[in-house]
Amino acid sequence: MIQAKGIEKSFGTLKVLNGIDFIADRSEVVSIMGASGAGKSTFLQILGTLSSPDKGTLLIDGVDVLRLDGKHLADFRNRRLGFVFQAHHLLPEFTALENVMIPAFIAGRSRSDAEHAAVSLLADLGLSERLAHKPSELSGGEQQRVAIARALVNNPSVLFADEPSGNLDSKTKEELHNLFFSLRDKYGQTIVIVTHDPDLAKMCDRSLYMVDGIFVPQ
């Protein structure tokens, strides 16, 4: 599903990624660990097409994404990739249901189709009773589940998560970790997770460790 080769990235004179190779199979859950500043989030942003490498190649589901222009890249990102971050980034003026529907609208889906998909996902995530609630009326765990539903509403091929449980208490964190795997089993996404949480890393199909912009044996 993902094939990255020779990925390099610098910010000024600071080289953050040093020629990384990475492969993730269809429906595989891969975690990336490492100390702060190792380059994990930078690499995840490149995999998610939110940033461009200085060198290297990146294929996602057979598409050479680095060759896509702005409009086609944005469309690919909206339809084929999903993102979950430590901060949920929900729009405060919209309800849970409306927040989840927004990417579907951007993809050009009808209101009825978008609403049906959003309601179904929120039900799968145990939020059927919270559809009309705004983010301020939801717990931290509920907000993050809404963010996950939003990431999945267009049925992406790949889900990227950057410290998705970093702001949650231990019980809610465990529930969220289990949720990623139940979603993978139901929807079949490839999931790449950047995390500092060793318990989450142990649950993954494979865990990689990054030091100074390269993967090293653990």
C-alpha cells in the first residue's frame, strides 16, 4: 500500500530525515516510535502528502503522489487518506455529525450520502446519542472518536495517526487503542501511527524505531 524510498528532508542546515525506506502492506498497522526530534512527525507528514521531501520517491496504492499537482494531490488526499492528530481539530461551531460530514462534502458527495456515512461511522464508534452535540459538549475521548470518524468518512486507503491518544487518560487511551484495530478489521485500512506509547506499539503488526532521521534495530 505504501512504498517510500530514499526519503530525505532538511530544514535549513538541519537534516531531519536521512534517506528513509519504508513499506506498509494493505491492512497492516505499523507504529513509529522514537525520541522527540527524531523525525517521526516529519516523516508522517511526508507519507501523508502534507509535506514534500527534498529527495526520494513515494507510492501510495500504486500512485506516484510526488508527481501530482496541487489540485490532484488535494483530491487524492481527501479521498484516499485520513488523518488523526493529538489535537482533534474539530470545528467548534458544528455538531459531531456535521464535523464528520465535512470531508464528504469536499469530496463532492451528496448530503444524504454524506449523512448516511457519518451516522454509520459514529454509530460504530459508540456515538449514536451524541450526533447533535458540539465539541464543547463532548469528553476528550468522544472528541477524538469524532475525529476518527471524520478521518474515515471517505473510506480512505490509509489512516495516519500522530500521537492520537497523547491527551487522554489511561482508560480512554486503552479504549482508543483497541478501536484502531477493530476499525482495521472492519474497514481494512492500512494504519501508520506515530506514538510514544509502548503499549500501543506492542499491539501493532510491526513497530519501527527512529533515531536521528533513520530507522534503527530495536
